[in-house]
Amino acid sequence: MKIVVIQGPNLNMLGHREQNIYGPMKLEDIHKQMQNFAEQNKVEIEFFQSNLEGEIVDRIQECMGEANGIIINPAAYTHTSIAIRDAISAVQIPTVEVHLSNIYAREEFRKTSLTAPVCAGQISGFGPFGYHMAMIAITQIMNEVHAMQEAQKAQMAQQSLKNS
Ligand code: DQA
């Protein structure tokens, strides 16, 4: 099973940008922790960061047939991008949205997420630990989906035995 982690604009600046809001941790250190969690839980993981909306849409589309789960922090595009929302909705892959800061405790324009309604859920306000929580959530969802698919397969096999 595979998780793709997608990071939006300016998240490559973590550790430098507004440390009072986003903290001192760099994106690569957050990714190292996620990589460790993935190894411990025997899931594959891949990381992608882009400052460009179209590239994020392309990466979400590429997840089809490749990923079983997506973790995304669309950053500023959370509040503006119908294109990213539509891409998440189109691929039908369980997706967890993460924000380092509590977007509901900040400026008015950050209180709306266009992407959250098409995600399985949203984690906001726990800093880098939010990505760890997202790993737990997406692993759980992927396991549930996998178990459901296996049960369906077994049921179909039983049915075709009956019919033969
Ligand atoms: C953010 C919150 C967004 O409002 C902001 O534009 C970001 C980061 C977060 O992780 O808290 O770039 O997504």
C-alpha cells in the first residue's frame, strides 16, 4: 500500500517562514518522521511539494492507480482552489487534509477550506504532529478499504462457486 504526501506553496520554506505560526521544523524533518512511521507500518510513501496549482492538480491525478491514500496540505490553495478540490474529488482516493496552524483561529479568509469537504477529514492546529496524526488516520482508512475489498472478493468467489 502506498501513501502520497502533497505539500502546497511556501511549505518548502518551513523552518524559515513565520516561525511564531509554523514553528522551527523544516519540511524535510517532518518528512523523515513520516518516512519512519511508514517503514514501521510497512507502507510505501512518496513526497511531493510544489508552489504551482497546476502541478499539484497533476500530481493528484497521477495518484490514480498508484496510491491508496493521500495526505495533503494545500497551504494557501486550501482557501482558493476549486481545481485542487475537483482533482481530489475526481480521483476517489481517501485523502486527509493537514494544516500546521489552526486555520479557524486566524484571519477570516483562512476559515474557509474549499478542499476539506472532499477529504475524509481535516487536521488543523497541531503543528508537525498533525502529519503524524494524518499518518495514523490514513493508515486506518486504507486498512478498512482493503478489508472491505477483500471481503467483496471472497463474496464474489463464493457466488461464482454457487453458480457453477
Ligand atoms: C497552512 C495554512 C494556510 O492558511 C497557509 O496559507 C499556509 C499553511 C498551514 O499548514 O497552517 O501556507 O496550510
